[in-house]
Amino acid sequence: MTRPIPLTRALISVSDKTGLVDFAQALAARGVELLSTGGTAKTLREAGLSVRDVADLTGFPEMMDGRVKTLHPKVHGGLLALRDNEEHLAAMEAHQIEAIDLLVVNLYPFEETVAKGADYDTCIENIDIGGPAMIRAAAKNHAFVSTVVDVEDYAAVLEELDANDGATSYPFRQRLAQIAYARTAAYDAAVSTWMAGAIGEETPRRRAFAGTLAQTLRYGENPHQSAAFYLDGTNRPGVATAKQLQGKELSYNNINDTDAAYELVSEFGTEKPAVAIIKHANPCGVATGETVIEAYKRAFDCDRTSAFGGIIALNQTLDAATAEEITKIFSEVIIAPSVDEAAKEVIAKKKNVRLLETGGLPDITAPITTYRQVAGGFLVQDKDNGVITLDDLKVVTERQPSEQELKDLLFAWKVAKHVKSNAIIYVKDGATVGVGAGQMSRVDSTRIAARKAEDMMEAAGLTETPTKGSVVASDAFFPFADGLITAAEAGATAIIQPGGSMRDQEVIDAANERGLAMVFTGMRHFRH
């Protein structure tokens, strides 16, 4: 059945009552009979609308604290009956089942309940049963029934009715059905994911992931790839929750790089200003400072060339002075917890710069599940939220690191966590001075990072390479001593690495021979 279906009777039962009264009034004005339950019916009556209780339709009262109210043949028969099937019509007449042409349901706020940290029993009580059952029934019978699960579609329904003399078209009902099934799928995914965590099931037999469309993107990584951005509902502060204050629409690559930048800068908390500059998901400069502008300048100095067209993330409020400095070159995105009014005025002069305000930093230690698609399946793992402190470090060399070296080693380790493997990071006085990323050989990353430091020397007009007196972080162990030797030749004085190689002693001996201090973390930070 693909003809327009006149809308004469609607069943409305919603938890989110945003726009409810206006929508119901518009339906009633078009001659639509309203059926409803509980709180929804009460809200509509208080607005002066005539509403028929579902309990009157079914002949059964709501019972068991509202757990049972719509699970009845007169409801599901009204939603599922095929209006062009003689047997279905005969059954409807025999059992006094009335056709329902429109179902409007949004579900118990399970996701919101979990987000608030509710206890187990409260979360269980917020699992909707009747709602998903009705939604699935109505969506299956979209040949005759329109199914609305999102407040955003209220206006579209009214426009559809106006365009079709009080009826809905088949393509419109198909689209609503697809949205409805996606909603119940996302709801069940949220419930199953929460329950797996609640009962300590780390590797459940089945996993489900879902998202809500935030925006359709112009294209993906390349112009020939279609793409979109979806939200998973976790509300982790960052690019997904940020308010865009100005600039063009974010692209696929913008979103990916901005997330990488903000996650990195969040490693430093808010105690001291920190800035991270990202290019192609890798940092080209990270630094702390006594002020935000000082942190930015030091991060920028690490690789002035790569910083052009990059993503800039701050861990504190963007002020006017820093904004003036940043806008001396072009940046794709600037993201910060907050932006003061004077800074907004400065950035406004650069119309193409995307400015994002998040309202806060994410908790870098919070447990999060990440996943990546592969052919035929997907890989799931916990997010790398490992943190190393001074107490975790094991000095393995004859020379102990100095207090400043220890500070820089921990700084470098935080950065290494966010650099593509194989990762080598030179750090001096709380700022990166050379980054080697994504190489197949660790020694190559060490050489590249040292070479980048020489570029920094030339650009900044320094008299010697900034790797002299620096420390080095390696995201994984040195399989041979050559990488450490290369770092020592570049002028590094201390090393931080996980340890665990069969040749650890060879590497330790090489460090001792060159007077280097080296600490092991016992933790690796591969990032592929």
C-alpha cells in the first residue's frame, strides 16, 4: 500500500514533552482524535484538549506502576492491522479494534538516567518496554501508520498533512519508520552497553553501537568520500559538545584533528596553561607556560611550518592577547574551554577560522570504549587512559634524573600518548622541541624528531639545536640501542620509555656509557 493515508486517530505517549501541546493542538485542529496515557494525557487535558485514555480503549486500567498499559491487542492490533487485508479487517470488527494512524512516542529517559549516575535499580526502572514495542509495530506497518519518535519531526508531520490534504505519503512514512527503528536500536544499544558495564562483562557476546546525526559533512577524508558526524550521547567535553562561535562548518578532518588536539591538551588539566597544535592528528607543538600566550608561543616555535593551517587547543580561557598572536598565521580550528569577549572580537576578524568553546575539559582517566572497523568486523578496546606519576617511574641507569629532567620526562610521556607510533618526542623546559611520528622504524622517528629540532633552531634563530639538554620519550621500548644512541648524539640527557625489551640491558648500558639518565614506566602507549 503506497497511497496517501488520511490521519484520523493518533496515540501520543511521550516522556519528553517539548512541543507536545502545540503539536497536539495542531493535530486536533485538523480533526485528529487523540489517544494518550498517564502524564501525557494529563498535560494535554490541562491544555484544554479532548483526550481519550488508552485504558478506555483497552478496557484495562494502567497497572503495575505503569509497567502495563499499552501491551494490549486493541493497541497493537490498531497499529499492526493491514487495512487492505479482509481477514485483518474482519478481526478488527469482531474484536472492536480501532485503527491508529499516527503513533507519537519518545522513550523513558534511560540514557539521561545513566548519565546522572543513577543506581542500578533506578536505571532498570527507566528501561521502556511498551514504547519500543509500539514503535516497532507501527514502523513495521508503515504502509498505513506514521511513527514519530523525535520532537524534531513534529513540524515535518504537520507540513506533510498540509501538503496532502490531511494525509501522509508512503515515502514520508518510510522515512519515519527508518528513524523509528534506528531509535529503538540506539536505545537497546545504550541499555546493553550500560548493563555490560554494570555487571562487569568486559567482552559481551554481542556489542552494539549507536549514534545520533549531528551533521552531514561535505565529504570525508577526501572529496570522493561521503561522510557524517554522529554523537554517541556520552557528552564528553570536546568537539562533540562544543559550541561553534564562528567560522565555516567543520569538515571530517577538522573534527578528527580537533578531537586529537583537545584530548592531548586535556592531559595537562587546568593548573597551568597548556597549548597543543595538531596537524593531521599528530602534535607539531605542545607546551606549557606561565600564561596562555607564553604556552602558545612555545608550542608554535616547535614547528612553525607545520603549525600553519593546524588545530590549536587550549586548556584555559582564550584571551585577547593570545588570540592576537594566534591570528598572525592561519589556523583551521581553535578550541578552548572558554573564550572571553575580547578574544571573540579578535577572532571575528578572521572569518574562516572555526572557533569552538567546550565549557570544560574531559576527565582523561574516565573509562571509555573505543572501536575501529576492519573488514568483516570491528575492534573494541578501552581508551588509553593510562597515567604515569613520579612514583611509577623506575630509574634503571647509574645517573639519577634531575628534578627538571623528571618534570620534562613526565611532560614528554603525556605527549607521547597522543603521537602516532613509532613515537619519539624531545622536550625541554616544558615544551616539545622535536616530534617524530608514525615511522616504521623507531630510530627513524628519533632522527626525524632531531631534524625537526634543527629546523626549529633555524626558524627561531637559536645558536644551537634545542635538543641539547633535552629529554626524550619513546612510546614503546627501544628494541636496540641505536635509537637511544641517536637521541644522545642529538644532545638528549634523559630518556623515558616503557622498558620490557629482550635487549633492555644493552640499552641501559648504552645510556650509562653516555651519562644519560633513563626511567622505565612499565606502560606502553602505542597509537596506530
